[in-house]
Amino acid sequence: MKEDLEKEKAQKSILEEREKLSRELHDGIAQSLFLVSVKFNQLELKEPQLNDNEVYQKIKKTIQHIHTDVRQAIFNLRNATHEESFHWRSSLNTLIANFKEESKKTVNVNWEIDESIFSAKEKIELYACIKEALMNIRKHAKCENVWISARTLPNGWICKIEDDGLYIRNGKSSAKGYGLEIMKDRTNSMGWNFSLERNDEKTQVIIRKGNYDETTISRNNC
């Protein structure tokens, strides 16, 4: 009976956390994206030539995709009745498939972590970090191949997003990007370790839960 009560309490905490996160997503990001979409539509009415502007249409399409992703995340959070019903891995697979299609890069995936070890908030934050890393690669890394891997460790887990682009200049970065700061902020808020390194001709974004004492090497154009 005590075991059942503990499980019920843990399940209630998970559902409450999901509801909280879904409200934050809805009241913050989703609403903002909706307003941006409205502004896009208003702008098109004033400037009809934008309908034939390729760059403008790509930006508009990207905003629509992000809005759809956020709405899907809200739906998943609000409608999941237990941990297994939150199909985080399926969302990750979709993210990777879309990245491959849009970037035309070769992506190698070696994911050895069962999603059940993550809390609802950990799933959202790790997914967001991986998405940001892939976006950064697409924007800046002149690479052909990308590797995404994750495995458990005795004191936690480690996730790597790697590419074979060349952005190290004398061991220093010539620029600090907003995307990199976003990933740092997210990992710091979760108590995870974040590093950006250059090893074996690969640039590596490393996210780890647990102690981590490796030298961070900056990357150019992140």
C-alpha cells in the first residue's frame, strides 16, 4: 500500500509539472508566435510583393513550423496520462528527420538512453538543446556529417551532438552566438554540464548530467 501511495504521489507530481509547463508554453512562446504570425499576415496585405519573396516565405514557414512544434508539445503535455504516453523519442526522431531533409546532411544516431530516466522537464530542456544545436549546425557548420549520441553513465548520462565542420581558429572562437548562450542557460538551469569542444576532427556539443571535468574549447561562429 505504501508503494502504491508513493507511485500515486510521484505520478501526481509528474502531471502537475506537465500542466505547469504546458501553461508556460501556451501563455509565453505559443502566444508570441501567434502574434508574430498575425504580423506576417498584416505585412503581406500591405506589401503583396512579399508573396514572391523567397527569403521572406522561408522565414514565415520556419515560424509556422516552430508554432506547430510548440502546439504539439502543449498537446502532449496536457494529454499524457502516464509517463509512457509522452512520446518524447518519437518527437526527437521527427526533429532529426526534418533536419536531415532540410539540411541535406548525413546524420548518424546512436541513442542508448531509455526516455523513462528523464523527468518531463528534462525531456523538454534536452529536446530544446538538441534542436538548438542542430539549428546552429545548419546555420554555421560547413559540414557533411552529423553525429547524435547518448548513453548512460554511473552517475547520470551524456549526450553529444557532433559535426565535421571546421570552426576552430587557434583554439579560440571569433564569435559568441545567441544559440550557444541559450543552450548554456538551459543546461545551467537544470544543473547539467555543458561544453563545446574540438576532438578527433569533430566539433562537439556535450551535455551531461553528473560531474564533468574536461577542458572546454570554444567554437567559431556559434
